[in-house]
Amino acid sequence: MRKERMNLYITERQKKQLEKRANDENLPVSEIIRRAIDAYLAWDDPTYQPVSSNAPQTRKVHSFPL
């Protein structure tokens, strides 16, 4: 899968939470962000198909309040 470099600004709190999640799931922060983007894009588009990544699928299921 070809990846594009992108710069973004996040809050200190977001960074800490991302680092914690990445550490807990033994994944790079960039993979956590890609998965979050895929989840957002698929939220209301049932035709959206994320491109599988090479990262191990050691993901925990999290529920989010609506």
C-alpha cells in the first residue's frame, strides 16, 4: 500500500492518548491514526473499503459514547 506523508497538528492531550493507545496495542501511532481515519470515513459510507495495512491486527475493541 502506497502511503502519502501528511503533517497535522494535534493537542498535547491527543498526542498522549495516541501514544498510550499505540503502546497498549503494540502498534505505531501512525497505524492508530490510519485506523481512526478509516473508521471515520466508513462511519456513514457503507461502500468505503479501507486498504489493509501490513501492521499486525492486534486491535482491541473500544466502544464510544454517542
